[in-house]
Amino acid sequence: MTIEKSKMISILKKCLSGVETKDNLLLEGADTFLFDGEYVHTYNDNISVSVKLTQSMNGLKGAIKADELYKIISKLSEEKIMLSIKEKQWVIKCGKAKIELSMKEDSVSSFILDLNNQEGEWKELPEDFIPSLNCVRIPCNGIAFSGIFMKENKVISTDGRKMNLFTLDKEMDCFWISDLSSIEISKIQGLKKYRVSPNWVSFESSEEVYFSCRKLNEDNYPYEKILSLIKEYKQEKGDLSGELPMSIKDAVDRAFSLSMNVNGNESVEILFSKENIMIHSERSTGKFTEKVDWGEEKGPKEEFEPFSIYLDLSILSYGLSRSPKFFIKKTASGKIRIIFHGDKFIHIASLFSKEK
């Protein structure tokens, strides 16, 4: 058969997240692309991807080592590829190159069949589902409750210092997935349906891409506790609030060159006043200060005494990338939180306390 290199690469690329890349395989066949004549599949016991073959590839069958096939196809010099199957080998010809790839035993099709036959109803996916994943995902989250939790129309995440809540336009079935799975889901274009089964969450795109990831045990997620904590941080009269200028991020980045150690945390000081925002950091070797203007009609409307907070660049960058609107909350126990908020979400971050 004659196939186009660009179309083959496009299909294989969509399947890569289901390929196991570790040397010691826990599941035989998890390092292959499995072609069944109509779809190409990958499966590694945590993620499974199936992509519809183009018409020119229909009938193509065999399990081929994934990294070898992808690398070879990527490096071929011409768009037109001739492919045939002879004696359990794929024979690929392109220009003056000839490649023979041995087919491996099909070890994963039974798992894929079992996954596809699991109970669960396909439902319409809310249009703001992917934005919700991108909004609440927390990078480098290593705590036991990392990942993203869905229940009704609420999307929640936490890393112990930060909490996020995104409110969807429509309710969804309950599930908890890893951050890695959420990243891979976000890469798929045109998602339109989802299905929650006993062990998996599956998604279907308009281009006949099927992505499935294993669920985490939602019974172990402290959903009610986190939700109740988030609800405590409602904006009230007397809270310092406004809209941070985007230029504050670069100023804090500059200040971090001379960051201060605040109870074991590398931090800078942000001093809010009615007139401006002062960024300050210092150590034994030097000192940094920079004034940042609020901008027209962006600062706090109420009168207040100058007020300092201590934070690191990651907290500020994470919040600002979602919304410049903020307010500062002091708890009854004296702890301080900065809250970034928008029409559908709220992000709460703990700030560092400087011992007096």
C-alpha cells in the first residue's frame, strides 16, 4: 500500500501517550503500536489511545515496536511511502531506503477489548471541560491528593499550599484523574464525549480519537473537606482587593535575584499601599526595591493601611496566568491567603509568614 508520511506521523503522534517508555515492561506489548486494520492502538495499563486509520491505511495490521516505527517514519526523506507485509515483517520503502521491521506478538488487544466493553454511558462533554483542566492543574504536584477531581459541576485540585475550584457550565459524572492524564487529554483536539466506567474514564473526539485513562479511587479524595475550606474564602467587605498589573510579575522576577529566606522559603516582599505596590528583597550581599503602579482604576477602592505579604514567584505567576483580580484574606488564626478569582474559578494560595 502507498501511504503519506505526514498522515502516518500525525496518527502515531496522537497515540504516543499510551506507549510505555520504561525498559522494564510491566505489561508485554505496552511498547507497541497495534494496528488492527481499522484503528491503531496503544495501551500501557494506565493510558490507552485508539486512532482511526486513514483510508489509504485501511487493512494495515500488526504490532510494531513503537519507538522504532515512529523514529524511522519521522526521518524518511520523502512524503510517499510504500508499505507491505511479508512473513511477519513490515517492509517499508521510501526513496532509496528500505526498512524491515519485525512484527511482535499481539499482547494487548484483549485488554483494549475489555476496556471498550466496560459499563458506562457516553455523555456530552461540557465545552469548558478542557479550560477547567488547564485552569486547576498544578505543576509538579507530588502530594497524595495530586491530580484533578470532578464532581457534579465542580473541578478541584490542591497541593497542600494551593487550592483551586472551577465551576463547569454543566454537571459531569464523578472521577479523579492524575495530572499526567489531564495533560494528555488537553492535547486532543475536538473532544465531544466522555464515559466513566468502573476503572477508566474515556473520551471521544470528532476525529475518532479515543483516549482512556485509569481512574484514581475517588473514595480516597478529601472532596468535602477541600470544598468546605474553599467556601470559607469568600470576598467580604474590608478585604484588600483589586486588580494586579501584569508588570508586577517581571518586577518580582527581578527581585528574586536577591530573594529573602522567610522561614525556609525563598521569597520577596510585596508592600501594598493606596498609591502603588512596592517590591522589596534583600540579603547580606544586596538589596532590591521597585515601585509598580496600580494602573488606572485597577487599585483598591477602599482606604487601607500599607500592608505587606511574602510570596515566591511561582505563586504569583500561577495566579496571574489565570486572572489579575485578587483579594487578600486573613484567617481568624492569623494566617494570610491571596485569592485570585474569575467568573468560573477561584484560586487560593497560602502566603509565607515572617516571624517577628
